[in-house]
Amino acid sequence: MTDHALRTATPDEIPAVLALWARAAKGTSITDDAAGVAALLARDPECLIVAVRVDDPAVLLGTVIAGWDGWRCHLYRLAVDPDHRRRGIGAALLAAAEERFAALGGRRADAMVLDENLLGHRTWQAAGYGPQPQWTRWAKPLASA
């Protein structure tokens, strides 16, 4: 029996999502704020998948952003509360994201993983993901942090 359930996030959960990311995620982004998450949910209300406690669905245990742009499948912010790791929550979130992508017609998913996030590397590798050494991410901030 599992102690968590998966569903899509709602806009009223944005503060809880940001608090979870502050506790559980490595690094931050210029979009890790209420306005950034609200814009994400406004554009694609089903892209932010959350794991919640079965006995208290207001408690967030984990997240993953399963972004689909019509061309590629992108995974961001796979984060599990440190007190609830090693219980299959991350794997369940990734499986739900991959199911979403398959239903949308996606053919390959990619994940943004910080180079120094060794725990993240192990997690993604265990799920069948791996780095592509022929690619380098190029980025340009369009807004100040």
C-alpha cells in the first residue's frame, strides 16, 4: 500500500510547491517564484504533477514538471521531500510524466539536471535517462532574477 497519490497541481498550491522546491530541489531558476509557476499553470494546467499524502492531500511530497511544447517532452523540477525519499515517489512522478508524454504523442523526454547534483544523476540514471555528451545547453536570461 502506498502513502502517496498523484495529481496535477492547482494554482492555490503555488506557495506549497515553492516551499517544497526550497527544501528538496538543487539550485534555483529565475522562474522559481509565484508568478513563474502561475504562468506555467496558466499555459498548461496539467504539466505540474504533484505527489501528496493519501491521508492529508494538502501535504505535498514531490513534484515534476512534464512540459510538452508540441515538439519535445521536457522534465523539470523532479523534487521529493527529503523526509519522504526512497519510497518510490520520484519513480511514480516520472512514470506519470512519461504517461502524459505518450498520451500527447511525445517520442523522447529530456531532463534538466545540474552537473553537481550527484543524487539527481543517480535518480535519473536509475529511471533510464542519461546525458548526451554531444549537446551543450545554451541559455540567455530574458529577465533579471
